[in-house]
Amino acid sequence: MWVTRAYGPKLLISVSALHTEAVFWNPKARLHQREQVNMANRAKEKSAGDALIDGILADLDEADREPDGREVVWLEQARHLANRIAELEECISNDGLTVVLNSGRAVLHPAVAEVRQHRAALARVVAGVQMEETSVKDPTKQKAAQAKWRAHNEARRRAKGVV
């Protein structure tokens, strides 16, 4: 059984049959402690960026590819963007989709636009990572050359009478 008594605005005394503890009441300190616990729990979990990069690296490994130096930088940017998106989405889930201004007008939460922009940037960054080996030749030019040779070979066959 707990008995709690308030002695002024800053000190609470909680007494139980097992132990006695004094808790200094400070809402900012409590919030700070909660944030530290949340950050410690997040550190134990894999972040959204880490999960994204692990998935991309697994796909690259499956294709027997290693990211080059340029792709390593893009993957690090993708990790940062994915983590930022997760933070913004958490902010939106805590605050709601709308916020009320000082004038009393409800507007869309500013983080919604930021999430949209970060997702577009993430898509551009991840698109820069080549998942399969690319040939040195331009595929458009290769296709044009194949069409040219196909037409050339058909014309030769027709000239010889082999249709």
C-alpha cells in the first residue's frame, strides 16, 4: 500500500510498507527522464533507416553486388531520410494531423508537408542505387543497332530469295 503526501509544490513523499522514497516534482525533469527512456528503447530497436538499408543491402547481396562509393553515400543519405521520416510521422501521430494556431484557426500540421517532401527525396536517393549489373553500352543505342541489323539481314535474305 502506498501513501503519498505532498509537502509543498516541489516535494512528494511516497511511503510503502517496503520502502520510502522522496520524489522531487519537476515536470520538465520527468519529461526529460521519459525522453531518455524512449531514446534508450529506440536505440535497442532497429531504426527505420537501418531496416531500409539492411533490406537494400540484402537485395544487393542476393544480386551478387557490392555498393560502390557513390552508392554508399546514397545509402547513408537514405538511412538519414528514413529516420527523419519516422521522427516526423511520430510527431504527427502525437500531435494529430491538424494544429491550432494562436488565432484559433486549425491548419494542417507542418510535418505532413515535410514527410511528403522527405519521401520524394528518399525515392530519388534510393533510385540511384543500381540493383543489378548495368552494361557499359547504352540500352537505347543497342536496341537501335539490333533493329538496324535485323532489317539489314532481312533485306539480304530477300535479295537472295530466301524468305
